[in-house]
Amino acid sequence: MIRQLIAMTIKDLKVLFKDSGGIAVLFLMPAMFLFVMSNALAGSFTRNDRLIDVLMVNQDRGTVGAALVDSLTDGGGFNVVTESDGALLTRETAEKLIVDQQYSIALIIPADFSEHIRSQLGAQSPTPAPIELIVDPATSEQMLGPVKGAVAGLAQQAAFTSLMPLGVDLMLDSIEQNGGSIPAPMRNQLTANTDQTSALSGGRLVTLNQVQPAGMQVQQFPNTVQQNVPGWTLFGVFFIAQLVASSILEEKKVGSFRRLLAAPMSRATMLLGKLLPYLILNLIQIALMFAVGVFLLPLTGLPRLELGRHPEGLILISVCASLAANGLGLLLAAIGKSAEQIGGLSSLLVVTLAAVGGVMVPRFVMPDFMQTISLISPHAWALDAYQDILVRGYGVAQILPACGALLLFAAAFFGIAVLKFKWD
């Protein structure tokens, strides 16, 4: 059986590489998309069309923290989440939700926030009160930037507003202590108090400290290259489906499969043998596309693609994604009755699955229901797994569920194809 599989693989590779035009399209088309889309979308990874979810953990019992929560809630640009499963969020719960990739950002207001702010009244050089932003490393700067800007501005406003009544109290106390009159020395004192409060309004009363949840150690944020290199690589990988289906259809026309039925091997083995050369071709394609991200894209001014701390995981993802792509090709060959039908079906499926799976539009831009729907696409699982390695610094163990899903796609495609395949 092994010798037969090797012989069929060598034969099909020879046939494949005779079609120089088809091979050129297979490699050059996704590379072209990669160059164009990486540059065109370099600044467009944003979620301006929907509210940004922000987990809120307010440990402060004073008025400043409450005012900041109210300002963010009423600001209109954020969906402030303060509870999970009916209970108020804690720091540990917020971190777990981010690690589980249910949310991307959490805001932690410390317990002494209001007290710290109030202690700065009259200080010549106020010490900013810290607020922590816990952020998933896979959150783009284009999404995170507006959150940081809004939180910093609203926190500064809430802090300064809380100091104004203290300034008024100082003035009233001073008036009462002086029998309701305001002599010149007292007027100077009131002016000085007002100047102290006003001076604080121009200084920083709040500072943001950005940290990562426990369990996410990588200090790297995704960019256009980390989105588009694996994304458009997968787009090219799944276009192999049309090539697989067309090749099988041609062999059916010339009667090759009828002759193979006389060979001492099962029909499933024969179909598996048809897939091996295309699997090899896919792996070469993936290696070349990632080489573009590592060596060529930096020449255009884009960031260099870093392969993460566990690049061996990229190999496992690539094999699983290629098996799913080839299984889809075999399924198209089983249900397609003509070259035109196969061409139309493959283009429709490949482009649709790529779009839904986050290749053309990043999944974090999509509404929640679209992110759920995208899980029907093998592209979504493969792209998430690639970014787990490239962006989040995960190892092989963390990508096994996504690779398992890709293998399920491959098994489903292959199994249905074997049942539906017509050999004549």
C-alpha cells in the first residue's frame, strides 16, 4: 500500500508541475492579495461600527471611581460589563474572561482611588492615581487606542470634578471663620486655594498602567502582517480544492479510476492517494507565504513577521488546515458533475468561507453573532490557531482544540466524499 501511495504521489506531482500556468496562479495569486491587502488595510483594524466591550472592576468605594464608571457607561462608545453570571466582577474573574477570549479589555479601579485623588488637593506636583487596563495581547492598537484615550480623559475629568467641592468647602469655611466678611488677606487666601485646584486640572491626576492577564506572557500586539500573512495564506491553501476537484474530474473522464478499481487497494486508499501530492503542494505554498512575511514585507516598510516562541506549532496547524482544504476538494469532486460546476462551487465556497472565517475582515471587527457564525468555517479555526502561536505566544498544547476542529472538518469532507463519489 505504501509503495502504491508513493507511486501515485510522484505521478500526480509530475502532472501538476507540467501545468506551469496553474502552478503560477496557485502561488502568485495569494501572494498578490497578501501584498495589496496588507498595505491597504494597515490602518483599518478598528471597531468603530460597534460598541467596545470593557469589563469594569470598581474596587473603589469613593465617589471618583463611581463617577468614572458612570462616565464610561453614559459615553456611548462602550458596553461596560460589571457582572458575570449574576455576580459583580472581580479581578480574577475579569482575567479569566480575557484568557478565555470572551473579552479583550478590563478596567481595574483600585480600592484607594478616590482617597488618592483627594489627597492631592493643594499638592504642587500631584502624584497620579493608577488605573490598570488588563488587555488581551491579541487586541489591536487601533481598537485599544480609543479605549485608552477615553478612559484617561474621563478619569481625569472625574478626578478634577471631585476636587471642586473641596475647593468650595475651603472657601466657605474661611468665610465662616471670618464672620461672613472677606477681607483682603482672606481674598488672597481664597484665590490661592482656587489656583491650587485649577493647577491640578492642568496636571495628570490619573495614569493608566497596561498589563496582561495571568497566563498570557507575550508582550506583542498584532499588526497588519500578523493578520494578513496567515489569513491570505489560508485563502490560497483552500483554493487547492478547485485544483483537486478538477484533477479528479479529468481522471474520471479518461477512465483512470475505472482502471484503478482493479488494483488491490480500497477506494478510500485510492482517494487518499490523490490527496497526498496536493497536501505536499499546500505545505510548500504555506512555507513560501510565511517567507514573504518574514523577508519581503519588511522591504515595503511593514513589520517583520515574527514566528512566535513555538514555531513548531505552525507546522501542525498547516498540516491540519491543508487536510481540511484537500478534503473539501475531494467533496467538490464527488458532488460536481462538470468542470463548470466544480469551478463555480469551489469559487463560491472558498471565497465565502474565507470571508466568514476572518480572512478578508478580521473576526474581532465582526458583531458577536457573526463571530459565532464564523466558526462554521475552517478558516476561522486555522486563523485563530495561527495567531495563538504568532501573537499570543502559545505552545502546541493550546492549539490542539483548533487543530482537532480542522481534522474534524477534514474527516467530514473526506467521509461524505467517499460516500457520494461516483467512480464511472
